[in-house]
Amino acid sequence: MLYREAGVFKTSYAKDQETFPIPFDKAGYFLALIVAFGVIPFLVNDYWANAILLPFLIYAIAAIGLNILTGYCGQVSLGSGGFMAVGAYATYKLMTAFPDLNMIIVILLAGLVTAFVGVLFGLPSLRIKGFYLAVATLAAQFFLVWLFNKIPWFYNYSASGQISAPERVVLGFEVTGANAQPAVIYLFCLCFTVALAWVARNLTRSNTGRKWMAIRDMDIAAEIIGVNPLMAKLSAFAVSSFYIGVAGALLFSVYLGAAEVGEAFGIQKSFLVLFMVIIGGLGSIFGSFAGAAFMVLFPVLLKNVMVGQLGWATDIAAHFEFIIVGALIIIFLIVEPHGLAALWRIAKEKLRLWPFPH
């Protein structure tokens, strides 16, 4: 009797509209928060932080952002890497221009700058959609990478062309720089991830989220019933770009510390975030986390098995890693095209009837 919806009665609209109306889901959510905030910080080390936890948290934010645009509003985008670069370079310029500005404010302002840029590149969505919109956002990806490469002002005229994050302190703890402790930067990224996921969860269930889904399902019918496609699409681009910009800011300042736009934010980054959304499940906040976990954890597991256990050469293991991950993505999309979120939903449906036959 692990999971039951039957017998859970609500006596008010507020209770009925809760984010987690089922006690089992709510208990699991709070248990995950307790473990994340109360247990992992005492166990985390450099390897776990840099190889698993920080990439998972940062890419989960980016996947949520792209899922808002593609999964909830139906607007295909291949420019996530370029928008992450906007967030990273906006963070760098703000950190160097305003040394005393709080790091949290810096990251949020970088997200707002990215949201503005996202709206500009989202304007073609008012006339084109589908494959043509994907090509337009792909053009945005290449244009932004070219822009940050060719204009020295963005990297403060550095001879190397790289940007490096200065040391910053939040509440007395260093969150950027070589001396930042793994537990501190983990908690710093975790707070952003939890807060933004909570906002996204409620935003997609709001009036704005329903407008996005109406545009996704049938834009002409949505316009007939009063949904403004201009505001719906541009708001989706703005919110999505804000999330991706915050992810880019955290990736540069907290995780990498230094970056060069072509290597850190190239087209492969856009496809990585897109694969996270597809594997996790379109139109699902949980799917964004599941997809990010799969794309971060599975390559690490393969590398540990092939190099650490089997003793393969690193370059051969890297090639086989691409082959195996690519094949699994194809197989997974054939077997369950709605992603890991659909598998979790099916598992919960089976638990509702357990132990009776299905």
C-alpha cells in the first residue's frame, strides 16, 4: 500500500490546487529536500561536486528553461548554448564592472540580460515555426558565439580571449575562485535550482502556463479563444532564456571558473540540453531533472567502468561512450518517446493498483 490517490479528499480549492496534492508525492519531495540540504553537504567532496552534483544542478536549470519553451510552448530551439554564453559573459562583465555587487544579484541580472536577448531572437517565432524556427535559433547560436569571439570588449581585451571569474563571497563564504569549498558551491547552486524549479512548477500551472500549452497544442484555436500569440510566445522565450542564462552564469562563475566561448558554449552544449529535455520528457519539470541526471551520471558511470574497471585507454573509452550514449538515446526514444517522466508516471499508476493484478 505504498501509493494511493483514492481516499485523498480535498475540501477547498487551495488544497485541490496544491503543487503536490498526494501525500506520498509531498513526502517524497520533502525527503529529497532534507537529504539535499541536510545530508549531502556533509558528505560531498571535490570529485562528487565537480563530476556529478554541480553539472547536474546547473544543467537541470538549463533543461527546465528549454522545457518551458519547447515542452510547454511548443517552440523548438537549438540556441541554448548561445544563450548560456550570454549569461556567462553578462556575469563576467557585471563582476568586473561592479566588484561590490552581490553574487546572487549578479546571476539574476545576467538572467535578465539573457531574457532580453532571448526575446529578440524569439521574434521570428511570430511568423515561423517548427523546422524553420529551429534553424533560426541555430543561427542565433552561431551568431552569439561569433559575437563573443570577435568583439574584444566582451572579454575585456584579454590576449587569450578567455574570461575568468573573480573571487566572490556570499554570507562570508567564497562561492567563486579556487578556494571555494565543495559544500558551499553545492549549496549555492542547489538554492538556485530548488527556487527556480519551484517557480517553474507553479508558473506552468498558472494562467500563463495554460496559454503556453494552448499555443503548443493548436495555436490557431488558441488565438480564436483569446490567447495572444505574441505575448505567449515572447513570454515563453523570455522565461526560458532567463533560466538558461542563469545556468550559463553558474556554469561559468561557480563550476568552470574560466571559459572560452567556442569550447564551453558551442553547438554541442545546445544539443546536450536538448537531449536532456527529450530523454527526461517534454512538458515535465520532473523530466528535466531526470534527463539532466541521465546525461550527467551515465557518462560518468561508463567512464568509471571502461577506464577504471576494464582498464581501457581514455581516448578509446571516450569514443565508445559517445557510441553507447547515442545508441541508448535512439533506443529510448523508440521504446518510450515521452521520456523518463512517462516511465515514472506509469510506475505510479501501477502502484495505485498494487497488489491487485493489472
